[in-house]
Amino acid sequence: MTQPDAATPAGSTGAARPQQGAGGVELLAGRSAEVGGLTLQRLLPQRGRRSIGAWCFADHAGPVALGADAAGMQVPPHPHIGLQTFTWMICGEVLHRDSLGHRQVIRPGELNLMTAGRGIAHAEQSVAGSGALHAAQLWIALPAAQRAVEPRFDHHAELPRWREAGVECTLLAGECGGLRAPTRVYSPLLALELRSPGGGRIRLPADRGFEYGAMLLEGRVEVQGTPLTGRQLACLGAARDRIELQLEAGARVLLLGGEPLGEQLLMWWNFVGREREEITEARRQWEAGSPRFGEVPGFGGHRLPAPPLPWRV
Ligand code: MN
């Protein structure tokens, strides 16, 4: 569902000065963005924080109720390179279609992972009558050496889940507590959803080489004693041994982590690259209808045109 605005290059958010919370937590304000007819909260990238590990883009869509005849989210075919799109569904149903021929409805508790690599196109649409939409969609930057891998699409309905101290944990990417998610990623990463129907406090082991961030999805949560709102990203630097989260009844939070990227990304529109030339060329090929991206069958509408480049070619 990601359809970043044209102003994505190198930190174009109007984010306010970060707020320092307790326990070394930095709170960064997100901003509103419009994607496929819906307004959502964009938490990454920000001027003060480009990425958390390889997580380089983070949107929180909804929760929003959709009337019986509401179109919901409708994102026409558009291209990606150099990244993986990571869609975690909390409520509602979205149909994914891509230029490799995949057609997959994603439902609550399921994860879609699309590896764009050298190039793919996809479309995403709310399923008619699905009633609501609540989802997190993120991008994972592919390391430079793997940025042109073969594109692929994976759907994960089964993920490692456990319950601890009143908190229901679902491992979406990486490893935690001796469990490993089936998700195919290209750098050391973590994505862990925590949900607590009755409230709970959990202490998680942290990887000292990872930086971490927390996105609030529902309810009230404290990260290291710092309360988080839905419009903020809580960032935790590296070199910690554990992370403590307090969830009130009904709360849900997504914990992200990863080894600092150590690479300067160039993000523009739906592309993640390193140099202007590769972005310029991807845009040219999309506009020319090149087989690099292919066609998304069955959408029955227009495809998204690329906006003008912000540099001279
Ligand atoms: Mn997309």
C-alpha cells in the first residue's frame, strides 16, 4: 500500500525536534501522508532518523472503518526497486497483485513480504465489504550487494507466536527467545508485534548490535518508562541488553530492530538506491513500460505515473 509522496528524498519531513524520554528513548513525531485514498501516519523516514537497521520506511494505516460502499485503499500498479515491502495486517483485507502473477488476499494476522530487488510492480486494493482497515506497511532496504536480487513475493499466514507475562508475541522477522521467523530478509533484523488483551509488562532480550524503534498500533504503551502516542516513533540506540515495554489492556505495539545500515540510501518515490543514475534509469523504464517491471494483471485501471525527478538529468 505504500505510495510515498514525491517528497521522500533525504528527509523532507517537517518533524519537530526530538523529545527525550526516560531510559534513553527518543520520541520522533511522525506526519500525515495520503496513500491510495487514505490518510495515514508516516513514522519513517524522518529528518533526524533515516532508518532503524534496514527499516527505511514505516507507515501506520488506520484503524479506519469503511462503509459498505467505500473504496477503502486503492493503490494502482506502481514499481519498486532495491527494497522489500512488508505488510502486516491487523484488521480488514487487502488484495495484492504483482507483475510476477501473484494474487493474494492478506487477512488479519498475516504478513506479505514482497522483495522488489531489481524490479517489480504491484497494486493493492481493499477487498470490497471488508469493513475496516488497520495495517502497518514498512520497507526494508536491501543491502547494496543484494539490491538487484530476483524479485519475489512471499505470504506468511503462520508465524511464531507465544504468550509471556500477559503479552501475546508474534515474531514477524528475525529471531527472539530462540525462535526464528520464516521471513526471508537480507540483513540482521527484528520485527515483533506485542499485544496485550488484559495488560502486561514484558522485558525482551536486546541484541547489543541492534538499534530499535517502537511503533504504537493500538492503545497505550510505555517503552522504557516513556509513554508513546500513535503519532510518534520511539527510538532506542544500540548497546542495550534488554527492552522493557508496559502495555495497558488492549494495547498493541510493533518493535523494530536491526544492525545500523552503514550505507547512505537514496530514496525517491518507490525506489531505494544509492546513486541518482539508478533511480533516474528505473523511472525512465517504468515510464517506458519496460519489461523490467512488467504488467500487473487484472487491475483494470490506470497505472501510477512517476512524478518528475527532483534533479536535472
Ligand atoms: Mn508499493
